[in-house]
Amino acid sequence: METFHQKELFTSEHRNNWFYKQIKQACPDKICMDIGAGSGILSLFAIHAGAKHVYMIEHNSDCCNMIEKVFKSAKIPSTKYTIIQQEFNPDFRFMSRVDVIMSETISSNIFRFEYKDICKHIQNTPALKNATMIPDKIYGSFVFFDDISILEKLKHQPQVITTGVSEVDKDFTFSSSLLEPSSYNGFYNARLWRQDVNPLYHELWDDVKRTTCLTMTDVVKFNSYLPYTPLEWHVPCTLPNKTYGIMLIGRIACEKTGSTKHVMNLDVWATYFYKFRKTSNTIDIRFDNKEKNFVFYSI
């Protein structure tokens, strides 16, 4: 089991450490559910922390088979876990009471992987709605910076952006324009994966450090227990009107366990940069489900 998870633990060290701390506090002697179980690592954490039982929800049959092999090799009693091969969607039915729900379906895009829909279904399921959720809060901060020269240079250059992890690259490597024009007010978006191996990230980060003019801390806020809240935020901003670069910093938290906020872009996931033309002292930010990304309006 240790050998099997060595690479998973390495590539997700920051994220897994954060999850383990919350699980160790929340899960002892509790009935737990792992939504989008993947390799089953969060469930392993929960069982190690003393959970009574863990239900693992995973639609991928290969993942389910892998979890079964890993748990058997670790000699975990079958009475301690249940693997349910199914999508967690409105068709999913569950009747047994659950005390803690873990979900690792969040990336630094924050809402791209339908996390809000997962939260909705949890709150619509009586057996689940009172459970402690890990995470239970999502935040997004925006750093405004002046030097957008690299963003300008890269506008028309096709790039292949990779994570630097071969096992992940097979599924997630993509080739596209690094800056993708959107229909929203001169908005552009740069997706940079795995900052520790991508030199473009370092160049942009240097620009951010040198020319930051405003940090808007936790202006994006989402409560996992209140998933019907619109993904729209209206923020006053008195910076001079011109074009800026913006870096999104995503954080997750579990306030029921008193956690510190975990910075998501320390992990394997993408870091997002934007070019934005400010024309007024109010900025509207919303997550666009069609774009699967944040869009900004200056109105």
C-alpha cells in the first residue's frame, strides 16, 4: 500500500497533508463518505484515524478495482468500508446516516468539477445533509499586477501545457492557445499547470511579485452547506482604470475543524492568470458555467 501511494502522496503532498489533518480531527468513531474516491487515499486516512465505516463513491470501475486491491493488501477488514460504483448525482440514493463527508473533487479552478452540484445533492439527501463536510468553505483571492507584458507576448502562441507528472499527463495534457479570448470585456485566461516545472509560471509570478498593486483577499466565498447561493460577487475597487493582470489564488477550508485555509495552487492543479480591462470602480465577478471559468465585468 505504501509503495502504491508513494507517487500520489508525493505529487499531492500539500493537499493530502491538509486533508489528513481535518480527517484526523473529524473522523474518529464516525461514519464517513468519500465522494469521488479515486485511489481511496482519503478513505485510508479516515480508517487510519479511527472511522467506524467509510462509504466510497466512485463511478470509475478501474478505480473501484484498484481500491479493492489496495484495501485487501493493507488487510483492512471488509466490514470497515463499502465501495459504491456510481456517479454522485441526483439519481444517487442513500439512506444510511453519515457523519463526515470528504470530497477531493476541487481544483484550483475552484468550481470547474461540479463541486457546487455535489453540495446541492448532499443538502437534498436527508441522510447526508447534517454531515460535516471536508472542505466546507471555498475562497478565492485576486492579486492585481501591472506588468502584463508576458500575457501580451503569449496572446497568439500555441502552447502545450503539461503537469510534469507522466501519469497525469496522459489524461490532462492539452494543446491550445495559452491565452484564450473570451466574449467578456477584453478578458483573457492563461492556464498554467504544475508551477514547479513550468517556466512560464515563474515568469508570470515574478511579474506579480514585482508589480502587485492590489490584493483582494477572499472576495470569492462559497459555503458548502449553502450551495444555492449564486456564484456572483460584487467588489468595490478604486484602482485607476486601465488593463491589469490578475492572478487567482484559491483556498479551501474546513471551519468545523478550525482548519487553516489551504492554498490550492500548491498542488498538481492549474494556476489561473487573467488579463482584465478595468473601466469603473465596481468589479462584478462570477463563475460562468458555460466558460467553466471566472469572468470579470467592470461596470
